[in-house]
Amino acid sequence: MGKPVIATDVLGYRDIVQDQITGFLTPVQNPGALSEAMIKMILLPKSARVEIGKNAKRRVMNFFSDEVICEQLVLLTDETISRSSGQGISQ
């Protein structure tokens, strides 16, 4: 089971956390907003937290799993080689 996340709205986290879908994003250096997000998460019904957690896990598996990252790395490497030599490594 995935876990809902509370994160600061900065590069990196912003790519992973979709506000109110996979967790909550809060403004940088805003402890009030962070505490509000924590309270909001605590007050959510368990079913909503479970759903947000499932959404989070699905997003990570679809976009950030080892397999996906490796595939993207191979494609990027192939593209880089193609640009520099005119040929790719995948045939």
C-alpha cells in the first residue's frame, strides 16, 4: 500500500506529489501551511487517506520505478549516441 505524502512545493517533490491527489504540497518556508496540511491529512477519513496512498503508489510505479527510470536512461543514452554518431544502439 502506498502512503499519502506532505511535501514542500519544490523541484523534485513537485514532480512526484500531485497536490490533493497523491498528497499535499505546501509553500516553501511556510510552517503554517505545513501544519494546516498535517491537520487536513489527520482529519481525512481513512478511506480518503488510503485512496491518496494508492494514487501515490500508482504514480511512483508508473513514472519513477526502477524499470521506468532504466528505460528512460537507455532511451536517453541511445538518443545521445544517435546525435553524436548518426546511429543508435537499439536496432
